[in-house]
Amino acid sequence: MKFLASLLIFPVILGMCSFNKEPNKSSEITTKTTITPENKPFAIVQLFTSQGCSSCPSADLLLEKVEKEYEGKNVFVLSYHVDYWNRLGWKDVFSKKEFSDLQYSYSSKFGSSSVYTPQAIVNGGVHFVGSSEAKMNSYLSKYLGMDSENTLEISELKKMDNQIEFNYKVEGNVAGKNLKIALAIEKKETNVKRGENSGRKLSSVNIVVEQIEISLNKTSGSGIIKIPELVENGDSLTLIGFIQSQNFDITAAAQEKI
């Protein structure tokens, strides 16, 4: 496990930026609907990882294993690539400062002033070393035995050029909560040429490339998320939405492949 030795000070980011991209794809339109039934248990795993960290590939593989073994069981996984390991000689193409900022926000919640990789967080409530299969399964079992507080419906997905439009509907108490929408590449392999993982081909699943936040002033509406330039033709994309409180507890989630 890698610990960041010195304190890096980042501003707390409550929402992720959207990046513009010049249209280079033909327009596509798809219409889909996904629903998390009311009170149905769920679990969402957020893995903070980096291609520049030698301890991270085992956690990346475990996340992929979780995705396969828990398929159809209302378990969602997301990979957030942080940027603070880029100084070691390899710049992680998926890394963003916003994701490092997000990890520091979680760190404050858990009473720490430092961060580490690989770090896994389940439902925004617990964290552990992301390569620990025993803890992963234990926490997934815990949350899959608990009723959810909200219902989330994502519908009318439309992919057009460099953006995805969608509608959403939330049921249950939304006081102090926001809707987060993450756009992710389903799976990608990268040949790492420098740094701690030099010479290795690394694989990641559900790599977050963009994330936005929507204030739940009303329980239904629409939104748009941009497709960033690093997404290539042929990349399979997925949209994962989740409801999160100001204390970072996650109370519902839904996913739809695009």
C-alpha cells in the first residue's frame, strides 16, 4: 500500500467539471431506462487508483472480479484515477486532479489529512485497502443486507456527438443530497512504459472520465454530460448515477450501458 508522505492541499470539489470536445463522431441516439427499486439493497464501490502505483494493479483486478461475480446483484463499481503519482515518471492518462480532490474530501470525512492508493470506498461509508478481497466481500455483504433510502430512475438516454442527455427521477427524502452522474469507459488496457509499473499492461474497468453533480432542488429533471476527448471510437461507455448526502453517504445508485 502506498501512502502519500507529505500533505497535499487541494480545494474540496463538490462537483466535477465538464470538458468540451469538438464533435468527431456521427450522431447516435439511444433510449434506455434503469431503475433502482425502492428500498432494494445496493452497493457502490469507488476505487481510487493510479497506473503509477505498483500496489494498484491487484486492486484493479479485484474490482473487475467484483463486477463479474456480483453481476445482477445491484453492485456498481467505479475507478477514479488520481494524479498525485504522475510525478514518478508515468502520467496516468485517466488521472484528474478533481478525482484527487474528491479523495481528499473523503479523507476529511474519515478523519485523516492524507490519502493512499489503492483505496476502496463502499457506499461512501467505509474505506479500506482496495486489494483486500476479504474486506471487500465483507462490506458488500453488509450493504447488500440493508434497505436503500432512495429510489433512482435514469431514463431517456440520448447519445449525440460529444454528449449524453438523460432524464432522472428520485423518490424518498432528498434533503441535503445531490445526484452524481459518472461517465465511465467499461474496460481499457494500457501499456505502461515508465514509472513503478514500467513494462506492464494494466487493465481497468468502469474508468470514470467525467463526473457531474446535480442539485436535487426538485426530484426529477434532465441533465447533460460531456464525452471528453480521451474517449476513443470503439470505447464502450456506461453511465452510473448515485445519490449522495453532504456527508458523502450514498443512498441509491443506478447504471445503464450506453
